[in-house]
Amino acid sequence: AHFFRDSIQGCDWSSSGEPSDTHFLARVVKDMRRWDTQLARILGDPRKDRDAERRPLNLWKNSMELEMERLLVKKLQAFVRTPFNRNGVEVGILRIAFKALTEYVREATFSKFGLQQIQVDCALLSTFVQGFTEDDDATILCSLLNEVVVSASQRCDNPAFMDAALVEALCEEKKKEFDLE
């Protein structure tokens, strides 16, 4: 959560340029992989194989589905009891971090490109989360990331989302770089 705070507060989102790279994904992937390795040693909980094909951050959902997810996310508590296993611990960490990210985004002001940068970063985080957690947990975490994007759009002077095909193309490029496939 502190890393997200520093990333959001340390950037001038109102004068950001067009997104072409990730803002904070590399650090999150590195930290989560390190925690995953440590949890594997401590808990001895094996990682289950994941499906290769999952859809990224709500790119193909209609407005009604997105609104229902938003309502669900608003009811989610950040600090809840989690199962004492590898997936439970990781989901707990990510849930707290993504809730905090939403709050940090609500404190910032974004330009059109700043909003698009958040959109790209959250789409990439969604891809990472889907390969890292169980399906049900990934859905909840991706909804939290969608709430981050919605919050950024509400704090944007001129909100204009990046085209879904462009976001997906950037995600595909970065998935190879971070070995998220």
C-alpha cells in the first residue's frame, strides 16, 4: 500500500504524457513473486495451474455488469479474515493494497493521459492478478482495480478512456516482458 501511495503522490498526473509504459507494475510483480516464494516455503502450499485465456480488466463487460461490480466493491471490506493458505494470504495483501490504491487515486487530479496511464496499469495488474490467484478471488481483485479506474475518471478534468484494443495491445506487449503468460 505504501508503494502505491508513493507512486500516486509522487507523480504529476495532471501533466502526464501519453501512456506507453507501466507506472508501477514492475515493482508489484517483483514484490508479489517474492512473497509467493516465501509463502510457498512457509506454508508448503502448491501453486495450481492457471487457465491461459482470461479476459483483462472489464474490457468486454457492459455498463450494467460494471455498475453491479462497483456496488459489490463498495461493500467489500479491506481487512477481512482470510484462509490460512498461500492464495488467501496473497489475496488479502492485494485486497488491502488495491483498496488503498483507490483511496490514493481519489486524492489526485488527472489529465486525460494520466487517466489512461491508470487504465493501462490497472489492466496489466488485472492480467497479473488473474494468473496469480484463484478465479473467484481474481474477479473480486479485478473489480477493485476497475474501481481504481472509475475513481481516476471521476478525478479527471477531461476523462477519455484509451481504446480497449490499444490497452489490450499494450498489455500483450508487457505480458511478454514480465513473463505473465
